[in-house]
Amino acid sequence: MTQPLMPKATAVWLIEKTSLTFDQVADFVGMHPLEVQAIADGEVAQGIIGYDPVLNGQVTREEIARCEADPNARLHLAPSAIPVPKARGKGAKYTPVSKRNDRPDAIAWVLRHHPQLTDAAIGKLLGTTKETIAKVRDRTHWNSANIKPRDPVILGLCTQSDLNAALAAAGDRPPGAPLPPAYPDPAEETAA
């Protein structure tokens, strides 16, 4: 966390209850010094109740006293005892209704051009089920007569980097990647 919760309310409290400079308050709450000055003049944030950052554990009284003594010092947020929540994984990918009919075309393209990809990898890449992949492969899909293999990147069902990552995970070299170094054949070296 780089700034306190409720920055304007925190700024109101710091202006009313401390002798910090406008620059110090502005730096701590992530506002412009003129905005902090407007809060102090009563032009902005009228009716906002101050939010005590000391009471809420965002800064200590000692930190405020240190900065009040030195106008060049800057307030620092106190380390939080609450664990930071983990970033949520991508999870299931939503495909707009307009692109859902393109999915079988993309599956057919991937099956034709990259047969080394597993059904699980294709499902993850295109956001589809193994059952749909099997039906496209076996030509038992309800719309089988109209399926034309089309690149999923062009259709907007995945990005080129996602496709390259899936190919790399399957052990294939994505297009445009450098070739592995060629090792000389020992039989050719002895003949020369």
C-alpha cells in the first residue's frame, strides 16, 4: 500500500490535528500541495470528517512528531499487520456472445496447425471444454458442416503471446523464435 485509506479524510485530520506542512500532508496522502492548502482554507472537502490514521494503525504518533520537528522529513506508512491478499488468478475466461460461434473454428485451426497441444491446453487457451474439442475433432459437432479453421488470434479468442506460451509448454517452437544452435556432425568433421 503506497497511500493511506481515505486520503482526503486523512488529510483533513492531519491538517486539523497536527502542525505538518502542506507538502508533508500532500506527500503522505498522494495529493497536490495546493489541494491540501484548499482543504485547510475550507474551499475543498467541506463536511468531510477527519480520518485518524494513528487510531487506525496507518502511522504512529512518533512518526508524526518526527515529521513535525523537521519540515523536510516525510511521513511513512506503518507496516500493516494484516496480510496482503493474494492476487486472484485469471480463472474462467469470459467470451462475448458474438465470439462464441467462432470458437469451433478456432479449435479446428489449433487442431490442424498444432496437433501436439493437449485438449486441456486447447481448452485453457480458448476457454472451451474438452467435450467441444472432441466433437470438433471427430466432426460430430452440431455445426460441423460450417466449421472453417480460422486463427484464434485473429478471431480475438486469445493473444499471440498466450498461443506462444501454450506451444512452449507443449515443447514446440513458436513461429519467429530463434532456431536451436546446430551442433556439427562428428562424422563430417573427421571426413574434412
